[in-house]
Amino acid sequence: MSSPTRARFQLAGAAVLFSTGGAAIKAADFVGWQITCFRSGIAALAIWLIAAEARRGWTWRVFVVGLAYAATLTLFVLANRLTSSANTIFLQSTAPLYLALLAPWLLGEPTRRQDVAVMLAIVLGLALTFHGTVQPGATAPDPGRGNLLAAASGLFWALTVCGLRWMSARPDRGSAAAAVVAGNLIACAMALPFALPLGSHTAFGWGLIVYLGVFQIALAYTFVTRGLKVIPALEASLILLIEPVLNPVWSWVFHDERPSPWALLGGVLILGAASLKALIDARAPARAVEA
């Protein structure tokens, strides 16, 4: 198998593993804080052991970026326990909207006129997703609050991406892999006081926690980093859109959780706008070179 083909399979595998998070989080017989704590603790250890780059480049800046990533991880789990998987992943996918607003301030990257149309589409998708809030049920007991937490996870994911971009501009600022480990360690530590007392849980529940930490985060992260060394960013970002497409499917298959038509329409707008932004960002360097 050629290197590009293997890299595409790795990225697709990562997207599939990422997409199982919603269904697995809902199936585990733990409260949200316990899932956050143990999932992230296991993930931090697994990434540390799997990825050699995670053991290098530790600076104080790693922990600053790690704080934003820890908030993303925590809010994603808590949102999944309160609202539908579809709403959670669609609302987290609004990160490009926040990036367009934050990048000029944090990175000095100006917002272009083309980005305005993308931002408007994401805002409309955001509104439709909130409008399409499902009625409370067994897998979505508090959809309104869960939607707010999911939208906040999109904001903190945008901050995480800004932080990782800022670090990548100068290697002496720290390692992105170390920031991922730090974020998981911080999430584990922050959630621990709320995760106690532990209570009794089934072997199946513990198995899901191990799966979430080792496979859904650590192995998927390893696939992404290896794939990105070979595949261009645009193609990689489009392959990774498999995650938000499959995420609601797993919850429908395993939990009979059906998103509303409005939420699905909002998700289509958000994902379409995110794809458009990836295309715009990919074409900008080529135009600069031509000029």
C-alpha cells in the first residue's frame, strides 16, 4: 500500500473512531464527570506511551493551550450526556465561526470578505440546530442545557486550534502533542472532585471507558498526526468530516436517538460552511504564491 493511500486510511480510521464518542459516552453507566475524568486520564497515558513527540517540548505554554483543550473535552462529554449526539457534534463544529472572530485578535490573521458568507451560514446553522432541540428523553434528559455546553465546546475548540497554530509558528513554544497530553491531564484533574464517590459499575461500562481513552482519543490522535504528515490539510479536513456525519448514525443505531429535521438541516449548513472555509483557506496560499 502506498504512503498516501495508507495516510488516507489512517485519517478515515481516525474520523470513524472519533465519531463513536457520542454513542459510547451515552452507553457508559457513569456520570459525565466520571467519564471525563477516566477517559482523559487513560488517554493521556496512552498518548504518552504511543507518541514519542508527546514526551518532548514541554513548556509552560503547553499548559495554557492544554486548558482550552481540557475545557473542550469536558464540555463535549457533559453535552453528550444532556442532549443528542447530533446536536453536540453539529454545535461543536461551529468552531470555524469562532476562529474567524478570534484569529485577528489572537493570531493577527485577518478575516477576509469570503469568510463573512461562511460565518453567516454557520450562524444560521447554529440557530436551526437550537431550534431543532429534541424533547427530553432517556439519552437526552436536558437538551437545552446540553446545546449550550456543546456550543461552548465549539468555542473552546476554536481557542485550542488558535493555541496549536500559535505554538506551531515557533517550535520553542512547545509541542502540540504535549499540549494534547496536558489537556487530557488537566481535564482528568478538574473532573476528579466531581467524579467521586465512584460507586459500582459494570465491566462493560469500564470497557467503554478504556475504549474511549485508548481508541477514541489516543489511537485516533496518532492516526491524525501520521496522516497529516503525508496528506494536504484540505484533503485531511474533508476526510475528517466523516466524524460529524457518522456520529449521529451510531447514536441512532445503538440508542434509537433521532435528531430533528431542523437539527439535521442546521448540521448540513454548519458542515457545508466548514468545508467551504477549508477550501477558501487552501486557495489563499496558492493565490499568494501566484501574486
